[in-house]
Amino acid sequence: MNTVYFQPQGIKPKYCEVGMISETDPEHIWYLDEPCKILISEVKIIPKEQVVYNKKQRLYIVKDVVS
């Protein structure tokens, strides 16, 4: 299974969710904290280098990218 960071529709761009892609179900992302899944085509994938975990708030935050 591969860990992936993603933004479903309706989430603020500052935040993201984390999930796993199963080898047996490669079209879906399974949420780590909830027993549900979402289609990969319905989310925006975020590179792990752009994600920071805030331990105090227990949130995954997308870092600003300077172009």
C-alpha cells in the first residue's frame, strides 16, 4: 500500500487528507482515519514534500510553494 496526501472537493487549500492506495483497488484512496474510500479522479494529489503534520492540532497542512 502507498501513502498519499490529497485534497477532496470542499476542503480549504491550506489543508489535506492522508490515505492509502491499495494494490488490489488502485482506483480508490482509503482514508487512514476513517473506514471509507474516495475515487482518485475526484481529488487533487499533493506531493509529500509539500505536506507538514501539525501534532498539536493533528492536521495535515500544505506548505506554500514559492515559484
